[in-house]
Amino acid sequence: MQMRRKYLALFMTSIAAIGAIAAAPPKPDGAQIVHEGNGAGAPACMSCHGPTLGGGGAPAIAGKPAAYIVSRLEHYASPQGHNPAMRQVATALSPQERVAVADYIASLPAHP
Ligand code: HEC
């Protein structure tokens, strides 16, 4: 009986753990943010940076190191960031979204 209660407790704890994993927010999708925006105020990066992020109205960013992109986004979101377009973008991205988007952009081929 004692043993059975122990197993029951273990079982209940496992159920709770599985519930916690299922409730965790999904990891942001960097590719989706680049192509469609984040649905929370950040427009698609490609709408200004070009279809392959090789530049257009905005500088080429494809293939730049992820750490560089994250640091630029943090700059634009900070009081030192004076570019209105990128301030809007950067402040609308969560820290996790900045990392996800930077990882994706870094994985793209750079434009010479
Ligand atoms: C509304 C247009 C617009 C959108 C949308 C946009 N950008 Fe920008 N971005 C710009 C402009 C303009 C600049 C250049 C600003 C400057 O001169 O500092 C820039 C600069 C940058 C830079 C710095 C480039 C460098 O080498 O100095 C990064 C990194 C960047 N954007 C990333 C992004 C990401 C990631 C997204 C999507 C989440 C995005 N941008 C969406 C207009 C945009």
C-alpha cells in the first residue's frame, strides 16, 4: 500500500511536469519573423532589407554574425537608437525573438 502511494505520487508529478512543458511558450521562429513579421508590431525584415536581406531601402544584413545583429537591435531599442524605422522594429521584438531572428539571418548567404 505504502509503495503504491509512492508510485501514485510519482505519476502525478510526471503529469505536472508534462503540463509545464506543454504550457511553455514556443521558441520564436526567426525565419517567420524575417518573412512575415512577429505579429506584434515588428514588420517583416525583408520588406525593407530586401527579399533575401541583401539590401534595398535598408542595408544588407544577410550573413552578418548573429552577435552583431543582436547588438544592433539592442542599440536601436535603447535610448541611443535614433533610427525611427529600426526603433519600431527593435522595440517590438522580445529578447528571444532578437536572438532567433539573428541566428536565422546569420545563416543566410551574405551578399558581396
Ligand atoms: C521599415 C523598414 C525596416 C524594417 C521593417 C526593418 N528594418 Fe532593419 N533597418 C532599416 C533601416 C532604414 C536601417 C539603417 C538604419 C541606420 O542607418 O542606422 C536598418 C538597419 C538594420 C540593422 C543594422 C545594419 C548595419 O549593418 O548597420 C540591422 C541588424 C537590422 N536593420 C535588422 C533588422 C531586422 C532583424 C528586421 C526584422 C525584424 C528589420 N531590420 C526590419 C529599416 C528596416
